Amino acid sequence: MYDTLIENIGQLILPAEGPLKGDAMKQLEVKENMAIAFEDGKVAWIGPNEEARKLKANERVDAMEKTVTPGLVDPHTHLVFGGSRENELALKQAGVPYLEILQQGGGILSTVEATRAESETHLYEKAKQTLEQMAAHGVTTLEAKSGYGLEREAELKQLRVVKRLNEESLLDLVSTFLGPHAIPPEYKGNEEAFLDDMIRLLPEISEEGLAEFTDIFCETGVFTIEQSRRFMKASQALGFQTKIHADEIDPLGGTELAVSMGAASADHLVAASDEGIDRLAEGDTVAVLLPGTTFYLGKDYYANARKMIDSGAAVALATDFNPGSCVTYNPQMIMSLAALKMKMTPEEIWNSVTVNAAHAIGRGDVAGCLSVGRKADVVLWDVPNYKYIPYHYAANHAKAVWKNGRKVWERRGARVFSVPQPGQGC
Ligand SMILES: [Zn+2]
């Protein structure tokens, strides 16, 4: 007797084991008329629908003409922060560049102020609501960064919130220490001393198990290549895996640095050089692209996903959910942007939000794929096929979401008719 059986599946999407590089990203296994069963939180059976009829299950779900995929993995989010920055929209409309807003003490620094001021309980409650929305949009595993504290207590506070959310929620959160995210005003002109402070936090973070990854914002006016290398080396010496915000605005060579340091991922890469892209193809670093950020910043030029994939790199997609440069936690919207702005194919897009996204956060063995024995992290989409989601943009197509075999979200019908209509509700 299985716990759950999803039957009559129109299309079951089965990404291959990864990381998938280059041409391997262009393949996607799509099976029709299938069924899948869960038991004790794991996938227990996958097979043709006609064989599912004789199986017994406590819950049977009819997925007629619908699509089933692994739970989405969001490998780059700034989940925990205080405040919001809707006032900056007017500055953006006036064409003020982000680095200038930053220099005026706005941008990330206003979030830093709000995050330092918020209690840990408040930050937890706020992030918890976001987490629920992420699950509602099909996300079952995600990465979450600190980086709005820029001082010991506030950074540790953010990391403790991520740890508690991972322990108390059903979702899997992977924690990243992003202390060197910006230069706090009190250290202006004294960047090396600030970086030293952040490096001095690493042993404490490691001992308390507050983060698995570290990350640094390598960009003009923030941290240099040399400073990024120093921070990554110090992190690796203590057993952290590394990530880097690289080549978002200027081509400083953060992509090349990531590959040479064996970083798990290099993120953004809008301005990555041809040389950097070639290096990605040679190495094991996953390119995490964030087209929602480019869109939200109103820029015309997106990361060159086509060249990366065609050169042989492993590409993943993430929301970059944050209060300043990308205010969305809906990966489905990101999938549409990847199709429209970066010319990625539906197959490449699905591999980028599942298997490769899992590899970008060290979860390639447990998330992003579906096979017997793996975690039952599954989304039932109210769409006829996998190509439909990038096509029909900015909507939430998730109908039901399971994490470790437990239903964490289910769409209820809207009440727009006074007399109940056939098929209303779930
Ligand atoms: Zn980011």
C-alpha cells in the first residue's frame, strides 16, 4: 500500500542525473501516460499508467492531461531581510544606475539598516511567509544567503533564521554566508579591514553549522578579484564550499576565478568574457544565471546562456529573490525570461531549474531528479506539457506540491460563481 499515487499523468518529466553540461542540457526525458507512487517520503514506483490501476494507495491523484516534474530547486535567493524598497522604483525609472544608488547609501545599504534593526523573530516570521509562497510556486529545495548584516551579530542572526527554517519547515534550505556582500558605511575606504572581519567570522559559522557555502560580491566598487580570491581561500581552508557573485556589471574575471578555485557556482555572469565562458566549459563550476535581475534592473543585455551551453558549460537558473534588484520568488517567471531573453530551449530550461540547480548547491544526489529511492519532491502542474510554462508567463501553474512525499501546497478553486461549478476546487 503506497501513501500517494499520482496517475493518468499526461507528461512525466525525468531530468537525467547531472550535472548536465553543454549538449547534455539539450536532452530531456519526457514520458507520457505514466504514474508515480510515494512511500515513506520517497519515490517508490514509476511506471506506465495501465500498471498503476492494480496498485493500492491511501491517496490517489488524477493527473489527467497534466504534467508532473521534480520539485523546483532555487539555487540563489536572499531569503532573509528586513524592510522593503518600493521607493527605489522611482529612482530606477529616472535612470539612476544601481552603483550610484549604492553610493548614495540607498540600495542594499538601506536593507542592511532594516535587517540590523529587526529582531530575529521578526525576520523569521517574514522569511517563513516567503518560504510558503516559494513552495506554492513549486520550489521544494532552495539556497538562502545572509549578507544584509555586514557585522557579526546581524550576519549570525540571518544565518540562524535560515537554520531554523531548515529545521522547522518541510522544505530543504541550503545556507550560504555572504558577509562580503557590500562595504558597510563605517568601513568605507577600509575594505581590507572589513574583509578581515568577515573572514574572522568563518570559524564560528563553521563550528555552529550555520552555513555550508560562502559567497562574495565581486564587482567594481565592491570587492576585487584579489579580495575575492583571499576570501574564497580562507573559506575553503575551513571546509566551506564557495560561490561568487561574478561579472554582473563589469567583466572583472570573477567567472575565471570561480573555475580556478573550484567554486560550486559562479552567479550572474551577464558580463562574463569569452575566456570566462570557455573556462566554465572546462571546469566543474555551475553557471547560475539570474535573468529576473537583468529584467528588474531594466537592462537590455542578458547573460549569454546560448554561448555558455553551446560551449559546453553547465547552466542553472535562479530567482535571485531579494528586496532590491529582483523582487520575485516565482521561478516560473524566470523560466519565461530564460526563453524570451536568453533564447534557452524548454529542455534546457527544465534542466536548469531542476538537476543543474541542485548541483549548484551541492544537492545533486538528493534533489532535481526523480527515480525510485529518491526523495518524493514532486510538482503537479496544471499544464498539458512541459513547454507550456515558459510560454504562459507570470502565472502560477502549480496545482499541487509534495516535499518528501507530503503535500505542502495545493491550489483551491476560486469562488467566482455563486453556484458551484463542476470541477471547482482541487
Ligand atoms: Zn544575489
